[in-house]
Amino acid sequence: MFPLIRLFPTEPRLNILAARTWLLCLSALLLTGSLVAMGTLGLNFGVDFKGGTVVEIRTKGPANLEDLRSRLNGLGLGEITLQQFGSPTDVLINVPQQGADTDTDAQVAAIEKVKTELGDSVAEYRRTEYVGPRVGSELRQAGLLATVLAMLAIALYIWFRFEWQFAFAALLALVHDVVATVGFLSITQIQFDLATLAAVLTIAGYSINDTVVVFDRVRETMRKYKKGSVPGLLNAAVNSTLSRTTLTSLTTLIALIPLYLFGGEAINGFTAALIWGIVIGTYSTIGIAVPLIYYLGIRSDSVAVPSKQEAAKADAS
């Protein structure tokens, strides 16, 4: 009935710890490439972060986005993006910043060129909003602050829930996922806007959820088999959760890939970032977070003894 699920063994025998050096070297190369890309290519910031004008229109009939996009991008105003929302006649047009922050005449002239090109195809101009570069800079700073605070809050929770080795390893794995995702956006030059930032934060939450599940099994295994070797116990914990981790990511990707292929340009950047981030997050949970707690010196006698409530819960399960 579920042939795909049967492909995954219930008790795999992967020796993750034996490959820890290669896995960490691979991650180091990935992070180095991401940082180099961010330093040389930069990010393709959208109107949200670099300024510009947002024009909401309602067309007389169902909007042909490909035709409109082709016509507007031929005006020489930079990369104009279009997004359809609500009914097929509602379109959001993002016109990039023209000239300096104080040069409002250039922005007004650009909007007039857009309106002239659209001509009689527009039934109504519903709103026109201008986002200055200064506001975009403030949004960039706020987005960076939100990302850093979210990662620190996650690390503090892990520290409270587990031992310090788990918290530090989780934070490093989280930084790995975020940097690798931003590097991917830099290399592909996918537009980085508020939606893409939301995807990065979603990836952080998704990745840490997988990591917490694996860490919980690691602690449970180390409490149960105190005399076993640390690499053997870590491998046993990873293998016992491997099917769950892999299948959860796979089912999420099954939902995301059609969204990327058929969801249209408006959500392509968001879904592409999520797809990449889920793959990287799954890899880091298995191949980075667990080897890191080994290098940080986790031992069976350093794992906290469960409380009476936790022990009763474990016995009941």
C-alpha cells in the first residue's frame, strides 16, 4: 500500500560518526562558498529592501502576466516584478527605485511610463505606494535583527531543555542552515524580499524541530545505555530517527515542488528557498548537529537524570 515508505528500513545501520570529518569538511566548503557569494555577488534585494513603488491595478479582463511583464521590463526601468493576487484581474506591480532617494521626479516619471504602457488594459488603479531606500534599509536591519534574535531564542530554549552541548551544536547547525540558504539566494540571484526572509525564518524553525527530535533520542539513548561507547550511542540515536526525519522532509518536498513548478513567479523565490533549506536542514540535523555534540564532549554521565515525571512518561510510552 505504501511502497515508498517500505524503501526506508525501520532500523538502518548508517555509521554517521565515522564520516563526521568528511561531513564537517563538506559543510565548511558550503559555508565558505556561501560567504564568498554573498561578498562578491550580494543579494538581489526586492522593492521591500531597496526601495521603489508598488502599484496595484485591476485589469478589464483576466491579466496576462507574461505579456505585461515583457512589456513593462522593456521600458528600461530595471527589473519590474508582477504578482497576481485575489481575482485574476488584480495585479501588484513592483517598480524599482529610480534615481536618488530625494529624486521623486524620476519615480513619478517612471510610474507615468508604466501607466502609458498599460494603456486601456487597466480598469482601475487601486493604490500607488512609494517605499524609499531609507525605509528599505530600515527593513533590512529589522529583518537581520529578527533572524538573529530568533536563532538566539531557539538556542536558549535548547539550552533550557537540554545540556549546553546540545544548545551550542543546535545554534551552529542553525547558523549553517541560514548561511547556506542565503548563499543559495545570492548565487541564484533570486529576489530577496520580505517573503524570502519569511522562508529563511521558516527554515530555521523547521530545521530546529528535526534537531530537537534527534537530540531527544540521543539523550534518551545515552541515559538508557550509560556504558556504551559515545559514537555507538550517537549512531544508534540517529538511525532510530532517520526514517522519521527523511520521510517528514520528503513529504514536505512533495508539497513544495508542485508549488514551485506551477505556483507562478510570485511565490517561486519563496518555495525555492524552502526547498533548498529543507534539504540543507535535513542534512545538517543528521550530519552536522550530532557530530558537533560529539566534538563538544558529550558523555553519558553528563546527560541530566530525568525527573520523576519524565521517567514516568518514558515508562508509559
